[in-house]
Amino acid sequence: MTDTIVIGAGLSGLSAAIRLAQAGQDVTLLTFGIGGIQLGQGTIDVLGYAGNKLVEDPFDELPAFVADHPDHPYAILGATGVKQAVDWLAALLLDVLVPGDGHNHLVPTALGAMRPTYLIQPCFSWPDPTSVAVVGPRQIKDFYPELAAANLEKTAHVRAEGYHIDLPARPGEAESSPVLYAKALEDPEFLTLFANLVTQEIDGEEIVCLPAILGVGTSVGTRLAELLHRPVVETLLPPPSVPGMRINEALTKAATAAGVRTILGSKVTGFQSSQGRITSVTLSQAGRDQAYEADNVIYAGGGFESGSLAMDSHGKVTETLFGLWLDGADQEDLITGDYWTDQKLFAVGVRVDSSMRPLDSAGHVPYSNLYAAGGLLAGAIRWTEKSGDGIAVASAVRAADAVAGVPAPEPSESRK
């Protein structure tokens, strides 16, 4: 028997588990995989776009955004609640993330676009240069320095040149992954060799822009900048994300240090309930089912990407574990052929009350001790809004605080 079971080890699951453990709860984290943080960018988005408008100050603009999107998760969480949660995360990951200052940052992607985000890692800081050397090892096949440089000239209004260096992460490899480079660069000798090759190739540009490969366990960006005698900026790459791995590793260590018990590699396949309460969840372990009892359950299993939400061949959308009601699932044209249109499907999800407890179609709470957080929640198109991380952290903190008896922000900051 444990105080609270948290299902899922993504950003929302780990945040909820750590928050509860910090409040003195006995927490068991159940997860089939290692979570999806390493599939993200390694930054923390709060709100990057409101419609087609680039958001510069997300917390200043959240009230107006919520007024236009009354069914969005932020309408429940409120600007103050979101900011408190994101500030808590930044303090928790002080060795990984730069504390927020209320403003979004623009960080370069592998294609040379400038992407808005809120919390960044130090090597994503863009120093507003006049000239940029975009450098990539030939062995990384998902990074094209010339293309990135050409686009940076348009998006960041700088003079940019693309360069290649020839240095495999391991001897003799024709292709090396970003993860292999990140681990190789943690070796001081390899880092020095890398820096020497970059210095020989570039032509006096003000900063060096590299793919996101500057170490996993230990960031080597500061040391590389010293060797190159100029700032170094990482660009966002397709997953697996080395910066995402840094956040995942830091959060996992924080969970362990806080006393969270983690059971990895087994899937939660069912549950038991009595008198409107979840009494236990069923974990399929080594060919047998085992019931784990708890006073409360926080469900942070993700959305469609993790299988917590699913659509069958007939277009029926379901929540796959607790059978929760999904808002918007009965709409027509959930998916259209228009690539550039936000698909209604991805706003389908679980509706919750102000404590993050799922609601049924009549607005009632079917299970008084079940809470939902993160990608399960209805009402957001996370990738076009650049809002997914803020929703994940703020809903996790709200759910954990509700379990621990911590008051939510004032009603004026939340949707009643």
C-alpha cells in the first residue's frame, strides 16, 4: 500500500511524483518505458504562438489566450498556477535550465528556423550575433549546415556560413548518432580534437552553431566555447534529443533522491474500484498480474503518442486504461486531408475539474481519488501552440498539490 501511485514517467509523471515526495508522500511511479522527455526539444514551452501570432511574454498573454480558448487546460490552471509550476521546475533543474524571466526565447532549429520557447538550457542562448558559423560533423545525417545557414540568414537576420568537419564519434563509422557524439565529447581529448577541427574550418564568425551534441550527463558547452574563443549555440534536432535526455536524467535523479519508488518495464493493464474510488491498479509483470493499492492515483500516461488515447479503424477514440469519457471524441471530421489545418483529433482528451480529477459527460467525478495530468487533457493543440510542456508541468503540480492538500491559486486565476 502506498500513498499515491503515479502512472507515467514523462514530464508530467516525474513532476507529479517529485512534487508529492517533496510533500512527504510515499510515492510509487509505474511506467512501461522511460517516458517521452528525450523525444522533446530539451526546452520547456509555455505558449509560443497564439493563433499565428508569435508570443513574446507568455504569462502576460495567457489571460487573453484563455479568454479566446475557454476550454483550454490553461483556463483551469490559470496564469499564476502555470508560472508557479514552471518556476518550481526551473528551481528543481537549476543545473540544467536557465531560470525564466517572463519572456520567450528564440532558439535555432536544425533547419535554421527560430523556435519560441520559455525555459532553455544554457547552450541554447542566442546572443544576437551578426555572423554565425554553422558547423556539423559529416557523420550526422540529420544536420545540414548549409541549409541551416541559408535559413538563419532569413529568420535571424545574420550572416551565416555552413561548414562540415570530418570526425566520427567512433573510429571508422560512416554515420554516428547525436547521442554517440554527445558521449564522445564528454572525453576531454575528443573535445579538444573537435574544437581544433572547428577552428581550422570556420572563417572568423562571431559564434559557432552546432547540432545539439554537447554532452549528456555533463554539458561541455562552456569548455568548448573556451576552446573556440567564442560563444557556442546548440540547435534543436529531431529525436532522440540529447538536451531532452539531460532533462530526463536530471528529473529521474531528483525522483530517486526524493524517495520515489519506480517500477519500470511493466504495463498498467487494469484497475479495481469500489464506491467511486480506485482501490488498486493492475500491473502486468513477468507473465503475471499484480495489484498495487494506493490512496490516490495520478494518471500521466500521455496521449496518442503513448497509447493512452487511441483511435480504432472505425474512427472511435477511447482512453485505454480507465475508460474515461473524452471530450470532443464524437465530433465529425476529427482528421481532414488539409495538412495545414489543426486536426480536431489532437484536442480530444479528458476533461477535469480544478483539482485535475477527470469528469464524465455530465460533469461529475466518477472516481474521487483519480487525477489526470499532461497529454491526456483535452482542449489544446500542443505543437502549434508550443504549450505542451507548460500544460504537463502545471497540471502535474496542480494534481500533486490537490492530493497533498495544498490550496490551488485564487479562483480569479482559474476557471471556476
